[in-house]
Amino acid sequence: MTILITLTSLLLALNIGISSGSPEDLIYGYVCRQGKCMKEELSEKNWNTAISLPVCRMFCGDTIGTLWPKPSGNVNMDNVLLHISKDSIEFNVPSYTKQAKLWDANRERFMDILNNKVPNHNVLRKEGHPLKITIELDDTNRANEEVPRLTLNTDESYKLDIVTTGNNQVEVKISANNYFGARHGLETLSQLIVYDDIRRELQILAKASIEDGPAFKWRGLLLDTSRNFYSTKAIKRTLDAMAMVKLNTFHWHITDSHSFPLEVKSRPELYKLGAYSPRKVYSHEDIAEIVEYGRVRGIRVMPEFDAPAHVGEGWQHKNMTACFNAQPWKDYCVEPPCGQLDPTVDEMYSILEDIYQEMFDLFKPDVFHMGGDEVSVNCWNSSEQIRNWMTSKQGWGLQESDFIRLWGHFQTKALERVDKVSGGEKVPITLWTSHLTDVPYLDDYLDKERYIIQIWTTGMDPKVTDILKRGFRVIVSNYDALYFDCGGAGWVTDGNNWCSPYIGWQKVYENRMERIAGDYVPLVMGAEAAIWSEQIDEHTLDQRFWPRASAMAERLWTDSKDSWRQAEPRMLVHRERLVENGIAAEALQPVWCLQNQNECPIDAYTSLKRA
């Protein structure tokens, strides 16, 4: 592709840098040859043809430049870049009163992203074309007059057009059905603006048209904040990175048997006894702030209250649990400390109702996660109170099927409390795969119209087909590709942890929904990557999620037929973009590989030698 770019004052800009001894002196530029950006030393002979790496990658070899995730629809991009003035950017946003603060926050965030592109603002050329950004929403969509709420039926698509007018103004129009689609369009626009470190200016495409929308409606990350506590700052940083790649669901596994960091005002003993310390509690104010922070970035914050297993700390003195911190723990649960709710205690459901009520007040979820994983029959069977209730009061036995029946009893009664606090709205419920989702119990206790099943077993587990062919919707979190805590040392034994080895971004990218679901892909709502926090805290959070979560994001947004190999050059640039915006994303290769495109993959080198 021929690179057409205005080179006005290129020579002057380079001379200023060299003569002044600036720390931004540049030795190398790039030229596009055979679809690759080739590094070359700058000299008087090539000043008029050499371009910066971000500019080269915008045009060379791929019609979508460095966009991540790759747009799913039609893309037309001119090969002309124009210098724009950061100080002459005008926003024309919808006038809906209840969206005003959201667009103010988006404007500020957009400008922050642009500022982060510039390594030294002292040498930035400030003159340039003015840029006008207009956001247009569907006037017939009455929901736009309310505070935006992401739901399973939300249309997140958008259309973006860039034109240059006769008076040299660059005009961008982003049109969408609602706030969320338009926000995604603004995110894409931020990636169509690059910093040219040769000319020391911000540049934008002179003309472009993009039609875009997600392949899957559920695109999420799960963070467990019970095993280790995460500050609100760390959670917000995760939401920032999610917004950059159009992920839309933050699944907050907020409590577990290890700690209860959620403030429940009606039951303060839960967090006072259950939190690691008074400083490690998520207050109602913290949660409201995080929910709104996510809304600005197009992200629902979905809470999970995992039950009847995975409870412990905070429930002391209530006589409503079984095998609380029992030893040897391996006989009663999958990891210490053990603990399960006792479904036979009626008062326990009143406490659940209070927890659910405050969760619904705070999160206003369109989908609620009730957990439901890793229930231990041995735990319940160790309780004389539970055994007597089952045999004497119910006339049941003590076989595994009887304990699954007890589990079904719990799920029915707990769901009644959820429905009570939701104000009559039958909110979809998510449960993890478990013995309760096995055949025949799945048929006996769960309604496919109400329940969504989150798959955590391997992608090739035949039980997944059992669930799908019964018509259940699923969210995919197969641990062999989407558990990002895998690959660490063992923490209850020697060697490596249970789901090792470490999962590379390439495997995440190739985790295709059609491979898992076959003909049942329409029942796949999407996927979530998970961080279970036994061995991770906020100091190592970024490098565990990023950029691997970005690989999943493109799989779910675009569902491209491309292989990871085709995506790799863009991934390397995208990783630099994450770091540029304060995300401590893991390094994937030496910088040399970024600067010498396609020179590192071993099969590419072999093919080159044979040629």
C-alpha cells in the first residue's frame, strides 16, 4: 500500500531534535515494504520517506491498522494522515440530561488517552487541523432518556465516519442506538489517532468508515476479592483496561469462605467478623463508585454471592453452617478453609434475603450470580443436624442423590428470596457447572428459561453438550484456556498449582466458541476469563489479566477466522498501548520483535529461508 502523508516541516522537526541534543533524538524510522514495517536509520536521503512506527503500522499490511479488537463489520480507511491540534478538539454529545455526566467523563477519558500517547508535551506541535467529534444516538429509543443500563438485550453496535471538510476541519460522526454503542465508537476513535514521533504531532486518518458490533453479548472478567483483597484503585484500573478492548462485564466474586469483605448494613457482623481487617471492606460508597465507574466505560458490574458452599468467615456464632474450618480440610472441601451453609435452618434464608437486598440495591443487576459450585456431600454428611433433618423430618436417605435433593431444596428457597428482593423482576440467574448441573439433576432442579450455566470445566468436557442440548444458555470459562491464575506454584502442596501450566495469550485467542459448543453456538452468550486470587493480589493483578484478556476480548467481539499468528503484530502494538495507559501488562516478546515485524516467529523465519 502506498503511504501518502503530508511531510511538511519534517526536515525542520528532525533538525531541531538533533541540534538541541533533545532526549527525544531519533535514530530510526520505518518504511513499508511488502506489507511489513521495516526499520531503517534516518538520514538526509530518507527523511522524506521514513515514517514513525505507529504511523507505519496504521497502514502497512493490514486494512485495520492497529485496532484492537478488530472491527467485525466493514472497514474503509484512507491512507492519508492529518496533523490535528489537541487543543482544538470539540465534542458535540447528545443532550439527554441523565447522560450528561457520563459524556463529561468520556470526554475527560478520551483526552487522557490522547495525552498518554505523547511522551514529551514540550516538543508536541500544537498547531494542526481542528477536530470535531459528534455523537448521535437513535432519537426513537426512549431508553436514552434514562440513566443507561446495560442488559442482555442492549445493542452495542456503532458506526464511525471520519471526513475532512473544505475548511480543513476533521469531522468524526459516531452513530449508535444507545450510549453503550457510542462509547465503543469513541474507544475505536482513540485508536485511530497516533503520535508521530518523527514529526512530533498527533495525527488522525483523513477519511475512514467503520461498521462494528460484537459477536457475543457477554464479554467479561471475573475477579475474586475474597482470597486476597483488592483496593478500589486496582479494580478501577481493571475497568479502564476492560474499556479499552470493549469488554462489558466485571464479574465480582466478592465473598468466599476466606473472607467476607462486603458491607451488609443490616447484618454488620458478617463483614466485621469476616473481613481481613476494617480497612479491607467494600463499603456501600465504594461499590456505588465502582458501579458508576464501570457504567461510564460500558461495563456492567455483576455481583456473585456464592452459596451454599464457599462460605465461612463472617458466619461464626450463627449455627447455620456445616464443616466450618474443619480439619483435615481435604475431606470436606477443595481448599482451606471449609464451610457450607446449612439448608435446613430457616433463619439462614432471612440472612440471605438481607444480603441479596443490599446487593440488588447497590448493583441493580440485570443478571445475578448465585455461585453453586463445589458443594461437598461429605461436608453436609458430617452434620448430625442435617442428617437428622433429612432422615427424620423428610424421610430421605443419605445417598448422594439425597444430598443433591437437599441442594435443590436450598436453591429453590434461595431463589425465592432473590425474587422477593428484585421487585417482581425475574432476573436471570447464573450458576457454575457442578453436580447440580449434571444429568439427571439438571432436569430435576433447574429451569432453562431462568438459569444460565457458567462452564468452568475443560472446553472438551462432554457435560457441556449435555447442558447445551437441553437448551440452557451458557457462559464459557473453561479453565484450560480462561483461568489466568494457572501456572503458579502449589500453595497447599509442592510442585505447581492444580490447573498448570501457564496459559499463553495464543491459546486464549484460539479458544473458539464453535470448538466448545459445536452446533449450539447460538446458546453461547459469551465468555469470561477468571482470576482466582489465592496467589494473586493487586500488585500482580495487571500482568495476570493483560494482555491475555485482550486476546479473549477480540475472540468475543470479532470472532475472527484469523489465527493468533495473524493477530500477533497488532497484539504487540496493543500491549504497548495498555502500558501507555497505566496498565502493567505482561511483556510478550523483546521490543526488538515489535520493531522488526514478523522476524521472531520461528515458522516465519523457516519459510523465509526456504524462499
